[in-house]
Amino acid sequence: MISKLALTVLFDSVCAIVCVTSLLRGGRPERFEAMINLTAVALTWALRHWDVEHFAPADVSIFTIDLAVAAGFFWLAVTTIRFWPIWAAGFALCDLFMSVLGGLLPSVPLFAYHTQLGIYAYLALGALAIGTYCLPRNAEPHIRNGSRRSWLQHLKETN
């Protein structure tokens, strides 16, 4: 029980540090992904504390949250010039596969299922942290914005 609490506190702390740093220092894509992460963590936490049945593999409510996270990361990956949202979307997709497989294979231990979900959540946070760290503090506005449209507009203006 103590290790479960320690792991929860560790993940929540890492998530808060990465997301707050991204909100303060990052550009538009970093802030958007930080908000996706914080919303998903808050919703998952609320559902799991409301009813322990939401800890089960392939729970529809948690799967819906994970699906929305993967869709948000994918949208960010295709609309931005950054590299790291592609990795975060891939990790979110792996998370979805594990949720489906956890429901299809009931003999998978619950600890293994939740450990795998945690690994991919840490990897997605790592991609966000790297993306935030790689963004220069004095980046130009079109780089901070990060959208493909602003980048193309900047290219047209400079040529």
C-alpha cells in the first residue's frame, strides 16, 4: 500500500513539475500538451477515487480519456513543426493498445497492466519535457507559436 502511494505521489509530482514548466516556459504546443496531460490526470484521478472499478483494464471511462489524449496528441503532431508531439502521440497509442489488450487478456496481472500504463505516461511526459527544454528562451514568435501555418507564412515573408 505504501509503495502504491509513493508511486502515485512520484508520478503526480513529475507530472506537475513538467506541466507547470511547460506552461511557463514553453510555446503554444507545449502549453497545449501540458493542459491535455493535466486534464487527463485530473479526470482519471477523480474517476478512480470516485469508484475503484475504474482501475480495471479496459474501463470505458478511462479508455475514453486515453482516447481523447491520443487524439489531442495526434492533432498536435500533425499541426505543429515540433518533433516531440509525434513521440507523445506514439506513446499514447501504445497506452491505448495496452488498455485493449488488458481487457482481452484477463489473466494479465493488474500490477503489470498499471505499470505499463505508467511507463508510457512517463515517456509522454519525457517527450514534453525534452520539447520544452529544446525550445530556446529567445525564440522568434513564429517558432513559439509552433504551427505549420505560421511557419509557412514566415517562409513566404522572408523569400
